[in-house]
Amino acid sequence: MSDVRVRFAPSPTGYLHIGGLRTALFNYLYARHTDGTMILRIEDTDRTRFVEGALENLLKALEWSGVEIDEGVMLDDEGHVTEKGEYGPYIQSDRVEAGIYDEYIEKLIDEDKAYYCFCSQERVDAVRDQMKADGLTPKYDGLCRSIPKEEARERVANGEEYTVRLKLPQDREISFDDRIKGKITFNTNDMDDQVLIKRDGFPTYHFAVVVDDHLMKITHVVRGDEWISSTPKHVYLYEAFGWDAPEYIHLPTVLNENHKKYSKRNGDGMVEDFIAEGYTPEGLVNFLSLLGWSPDSEEEIFSIEELSKQFDFDRVNKTGAVFDKRKLDWINGHYVREMSAADLAEAIKPFMLESGLIDEDYPADQLEMLAETWQSAIDKFSDAPKLAANMYADPADMDWEEEAKEALDTEEAKTLVDAFLEKLSGTDEIDEEFAKSVMKSIQKETGIKGKNLWFPIRAAITGSVHGPDLSNVMLLMGKENIEKRLNYVKENL
């Protein structure tokens, strides 16, 4: 085991966002690549955004994806939330309750690196609004910076409401090296005296993240590049405490098709949504790995084990990566195609049931045949009902493609439909022998062959001139349904 220690530290504010899973995945792949440790810490100090059940949903989504947690918060064998590791608690609210942050905030105040602020939120907002109106960087104006410590402590003891703010040095450049972006520099005149302790006594993200990362011996902070502007404050806090800062790696933003941030606030996808659509964990993880990272080859299909062997931050892009749903479907389709017919049948069953196309009594062998029939066209499991819908629909409610209507609007088509109906009348049911031989028999009798044979028959039975193996479709539909459809075609098309 190496000394590399990375952490994924989400807030339990709802379902896990796809960008969050990408961050967790990159942390995990680097941990596995370096034989390091993957830690999950829950940052729940913003109690106003806490969502009941979000933690369990988060852990289940990570478990589903194959991102394994070595230390921190995890699910036990019975699905209950538990913790493992020597640096706990790993939930920040529990760390607050344990008083872990108290000595560190006192140290900063004692050394004049932080101060009590008694300004109301209304005043802070008004100051920021005025600065914005004046064309300045909106930030706190430092009114309480000069209050003597003794006076401030007395006001706190008297019950006056307060926050604790970081006392940044004036007009000083703070630099840090980012593994992906290179050297980044900010001037403190453009930065805010960040709140470290809120009015409710809870630490802010900016304070707790530094203390926790240090105490948990995190060596690499891997997170989205929206945190770049906050990093100088974290770097300064490390300096203020006299601690060595971790290495920073800020990942490129995940963009939607409009090249805007693919975010929770814009209603863009949660992992739960992709599970509900029937994506495989292998497909989604494979796709996410290529969002901002490129392998040292032309390959695009990787297992999570193969990814961990290749993954390194040196091949992570600096610019944003567009979430291309078509590419996700293509990658996921590869994994669908690798499934056995039996496993695919089991996977599509909930979607088929929900669509109402089948019920619980639908024969297992028929469902397996259906899965095998449509497997080459299924990119995600929810595709199955859409692909198979025409097979189960009443002819009048079918989606008849224009190309199918054209194929049926010929004298040859009329001949073929009549010939097929005659073949059906001579059999009690469609079995495998009938399904495999009927087209060849009709070809011999009519002399029609090639697409002039196949297009009209397929169009009459399925509503399309393209599709899966027709003999399987016949077996799945059965004699009665096909007769009904051919007679509808005779009368209407």
C-alpha cells in the first residue's frame, strides 16, 4: 500500500450527480493505480441543504457503479451505513459534535489569523451589493477586523451573534501548482475574508475541508475546477497552521450539449436517472472515464480494472468535456451486446412489465427469445419496450413507417400477403420449422426474391422494412396476431 490517500467528499443534498460520480471515479482510479487508499467523507455542515435519505442513496449509487471505498463511510453487508478507519468520524456533523474543529479555530483567533465578525447578514449583503454596483469585486469590507480580541470575546460571552472570518493578509499573491492547470496565482485583494465558523456554530466547507484533509492525511485533493477560486484560501489556511498542503488536481468541467455546465441546478442527470433508464454500471463508468481523460491508445472500451492500470492525471484535459449521450449509448450498447440472452432478459423484464407489454406470467423462454431478437439494437434496457412495441400493438395503433407503407403499396405486396395468409391457414401454430422455412417456400411459389420479397412481408408483420431476425419475430407474435395484422394490411394498406 502506497502513502497516496485521496478522498471523495460529497454533501448529502440529494441524489448523486453524474459529475460527482466522475469525480469519485477519478479519485478511485488514481487510488487503485497507485495502490493508495480511497476515502469517503461526508461534508454535511450546511444543514439547510441536508436531504433525508440522500446519504443512503449516495452510497448505493457508488456501490452500484463499482467505486469501492477503502476507508470512511460505507454500507455494511446488510445495507446499513457504517464507518471504517482510524481517522473518524468521517461525517462532518459528527466531527463538529466531537469538538474536533474547536482547537483549530481558537488557534487561528489567538494568532490573529482569524477574527470574530458581528455584522448581520443584511449588512454583509448590502455591502456586497454596493461593491457590485460600483464595479468592484463583491466581498466583505473588513469592518470587524480591527475589533480587539478581548472586546470581541466579551461580546461573544454576552450572547451576541457572530461568525468567525479568516484574516487574509493585504495585497499578497498566493500561488499553488495544479497537476492539470499548472501554476495558479491569486491576489488577496481580490479575495474575501472567508467565513470559517457560521452563526449556527458549524464550520464552513472552507475551514472543515482543510482541517479534515490534514487530519486524515490526504495527499491529493481531486475535485471539480469550480473549486479553483477557493483553493488560495485553503492554501493560506495550510500556511497559517504550519501544515504541508496536499497536491491539487482540479478536473475539467462536465458540459451539456449546449456547452453549459452539466449541473444539478440545470436539471441535468443524476446517477439514479441513468440507473432508471437501464444503463449498465460498466457502460456508465467506461463513458465517464473518457470525460476529460484520454487513454494512451485508440481504444475506448475499458473495464474498471483496465482503467485503473492506465489512469493518470497527466492525460486529463484542461478544458471541459461535453456529455455526449449518443456516445454513452454506443459504449453502453457494447456491454449489452456482451450479455447472455438470459441475463439480458432478466435486465429488460422490469422495463417490459412497466410498459404493460408483458405481465408476470409471460413465459421466460419467450422473454429470452425477445431479448436475443432485439439485443443488437438495445443500447440501454429501457430501449426494449420501444423496440418491441409494434410486435404487441393492435394493427390500427401501430407505428407504420413511411418506407413500410411504400413497400406495401405494390401488386407484388398483395401477392405476398395472400401467399403468407395461405401458408398460415395450413398450420395450427407457428413453430420453429414454419418460421425458418416459410419465406423460402413463398419465394419458390411466387418467384419473388431479394428485397422485393423481404421488404413487403417484413413491413406487413412489423410495420418496418428493417429489423431483427424475422423468424424470431414470427415465433414471438404467433399465428393469430400475424393473421390479424396481414388482414389489416389487406384492408387498409
